[in-house]
Amino acid sequence: MMRVCELTGKRRNVANNVSHAHNKTKKIQNPNLQWKRIYIPEAGSSIRMRLSTRAIRSINRIGLEAYCAKLGVDYKALLVRKLGA
């Protein structure tokens, strides 16, 4: 499973570790992803998504439907994909 936020598409970043002598080695910075269960009132059930903590905070603040609209993600297609109906 790739470490990608299901809503924002946030994924790993490649950066450099820089030593005191300015030697550079590659390092990977992974996003802080969490499994989150989100209740959908229209469906009367919950969906489980892998989200970045930034996305979780935004969903808690403005709601999933408004956040999907802000990102340009099709809310109805998301529900169909996650609920399977």
C-alpha cells in the first residue's frame, strides 16, 4: 500500500540529509497518514479512509463534503467507491 492521502494526494517527499561537511545523502519524508473512520449521515454508515493529519483537521473543521468541494474531488463518486453501492 502506498503512503498517499486518499483526498489530498499528499505523498512522500525526497530530500537531502546535509552533514556538517555538507555531504548530502537522500532521505525520504513520509506524510503523517492515519486511518480515520468518517461517519456519512446520508448513507447512515461510516467509511474508512487513509488521510493526512492536515486533511483530518480540515474535515473536522468544515466537514467532508465541503472539503471535497474545496479540493475539487467528486463527493458522490467518493461515496460510491468507498461504500460500494
